[in-house]
Amino acid sequence: MKKSTDKETIDGFGMKKVNDVIELMRHERYHFKPVRRVYIPKNDGTKRPLGIPSFDDIIVQEVSQSILEAIYEPRFSKNSHSFRPNKSCHTALKQVKREWTGVKWVIEGDIKGFYHNIDHGTLINILNEQIHDGRFLELIRRMLKAGYMDEWDYRQTYSGTPQGGILSPIMANIYLNKLDEFVEQVLIPKYETNKKKRKMNPEYNKVNRQMIELKRKINTLEIDDINRNSMIDQYKVLDMEKRNHKVLDEMDSEFVRVKYVRYADDFIIGVIGSKELTEQIKQEVAEFLATKLKLTLNEEKTLVTNFKKPVMFLGYEIYIQDANTYLAKRGNGRISRAVNGIPRLMVPKGLISKKLEKYIRNGKAVHRRDLTNLDIAEIISIYATEVRGLYNYYRMADNVANQMNRFKHYHRTSLAKTIAVKMRISVAQVRKKYEVDGTIGIIIKREPPKKDLIYKYFNDGFPKNDLVENANQKDDLFPNLNRYSGRNGIAKPTT
């Protein structure tokens, strides 16, 4: 465990330390220490700052988080999904898929440097609306002002929440809950109409009336078989034409709906209405953030996008497929619309190629030199964790099977080559020697009554799965394919 600025770790933790902290808090003498700033690698090769608080501060923050969660969790919006019990990226995506049918325009919200620009005074004022204990608010204020040490050089904090702080996620939610309330209590009532559904599409109605009249003539006994067959052919042509028209009028200006989903500082607003209305909503959101929360909406990145084009949200591409051009034959032989303006979730174009960069060279899978000093079981476990993590995150995508099978093809070959280099044998020998349940694996024999240890590469397939009712905060993590280092001694190399 990395040490904080007071150079203490969890070693020696006990009730005495807890009681000492409680005593300081009771007499309002507890002061947070500056967090130690370190930098950790990101997937794109850059580094992001992370704060390491002292162990005493962790205890105080844990208690404070429990208090804040008890107060605010019942008040948070159903449209807020980050760092909350039974909420995750997947519940946010599922809400879009379930509730955004028919959305025409999407605002892709981007707040400039949100976590660095949270205004301390505004945050304390927001907390003061629900919390009337001055001692607790002073404790929060001291935490915000504690500062940080960068290369042991002290820096004061004037805005933002501590990087890596336990309280940072819930305080960010408390801060942006004001945005949730603005959208839900001001914008949606202001712009949504009371009309329950769109009016009928005139073109659809026109063709439908022609079909009704033609059907009446077909059922007339006076016409001969030749004319009847001709009318039946006309009826079939009209039926196909009708299927190419939407039943409801998408341009019905009297039918307006506004949808909203937020995950941390990423939010999207969907509008069933005009582009002009969507631009107006975007402007009002920008004004609210600036005047009430002292935040800036990034105009260059906050786009208004037609939902027929892909929108990026939480690592997925999301768009609505036009029902006009997507017909399918059902089991009964009838042709009908396969989609009806329902959002599709997709693994983004180019993502798998990017994820495969360290496993491929010149179009062929290669071994990973950085893993060849590890045990066979460790190597297999790392590869299995990587493919499982990527699949688990993108399991809701319509194209997950196709994309993950491509990833697995190169990824599994890279695993075989890594073991081959380590053991100085051929890939064919690896696949023959290290085979468990039809995939690359190893069984570590142990003396009874202990059970043998089995390590094997992921081999369960990649079915689409959007059953996320019991989501938890582990789902909040994007798949992390960063370089592994260190050993855990799972098993000795097998010769």
C-alpha cells in the first residue's frame, strides 16, 4: 500500500486509533492532512493524478460518506446512475434503450474539467440546504481545503474535490443533483406537451385508405376473376408501400418529449421535437451550469446530434435505426418492421482494433514479453480476466458476439504464443499440452482433501445480455487492459 503524506499505513490499525479520531472530531479539532498526489497510467498512454489520503482521513471520510448517503440517496434522481447502490453504467444504458424510443435529437453533454472546478462555496451552500449541523459542514470544508502534496511540494486547493477521495463521488452527485432537478423540474415541464401520442402520418393514412377501398372492391361479387386478381396485386403493392411509411407523424410539433440520463459528469438529453427546440434546451442547460453551479459547458464537445447518427455515451455507440429501411420476415412469413425507433447499443467502430494493438504486429498475433516471467497459471488468469472484462462491459451491445469473437481470435493466439516463448515449445505443443475443457488451461494438482486448482482461458461464448437489474458499482469500471506487473505465486512453471 502506498503511503500518504503522514507516511502511515493500515499497519497498527486498532480501536485506539479510531477512538483518537472520534475524540478529535468531538472537540472539533480534527484537521485533514494534504493528500499525496501520484500519477497512474491511462489506457491511452497518458497519466492521471490520484490522491492518497492518510489512513485517519480515510476513516473520517468513510463515516462521512455513510451520513451523506443516508441523507441524499432517497433524494437523488432516478436518472442519475453513477456510484450509487444498484446503479451502474449498464443501468444508465438500459434506461436509454428502454425509454428513448422515438427520440430525434440528442444533446451530448460535456462539462469542462468538472471535478477540478466544483466550487467549494456553492457545494457547502447545497449541503446546507439539507444538513443543519455546523460541525459536520465545517468538517467537509476542512477536507475540501486540505490541499495536496505533489513531489512533496504543498499546493492549496481552491476548487474541486480531492482526486481519489472516498467522498468525491457522492459530493459530485450532490453537486450535479441540482442539474438533475433543473432538467426534471424546469425543462421537462416547460417543453413537454400533454398530447399522449403523435398524430397519424398523412402519407400512411392516404395509402391505408386506398387499401381499404381496394379491399372493399375485391370482396364485391360482381367483378370477374381477372379484375379481382389484378386488384389483389395492387393491394400487395400498396401494402409494401404502407410499410415504408411510419404510422405516426414524426414532424408533429404538438408532441414533444424530453429524456435525460446522467452518469457522473457525462449526461445526454434526448428530444422528441425539433432541432431548434433542442438547441434552445442546450443553451438553457449551459446558462444554468454557469450561473447556478459555476461550471462551463464545453461548446465544442457538447453536440446536438440527429439520433440516426451514432452518439457516444459511456463507451458505447448508440443510435436509432430508421424503421423505413429495415424490414424483416417473421416466423409466419409476413414482412414487418424489425425495429420501430428503438435505440441500438453497439461496440464502437475501431474499439476492438485499438484493444488488440498490443497483441498484434503486422496483422499477426504476437507474444507478450512482459508476461513471460510469470507462472503459467498467472499468464492464463491475466488473459482470461482481460477478455472477460471486455465482454462483461460490452455485453449489452447488439454486435458484441461478432466483435468479441474477433478479439478472442487474436487474443487467444497471443496467449498461446506467450506460453510457447516461456516454455520454449511450439504453439501446437502449447495447445496440446495445456488443454482444459476445450481451451488453453492448466490444472494444479493438490493433495486431498484440497481440491485441484483449475485455470483456463475464457471459453463461455459472447451472447448479448442486458439483464442488469442487480447491477453494482463494480460495473462502473471500464475494462482495464493496462500492463500487469508483479507476481502472486499462483503456481510454479510446469515443464
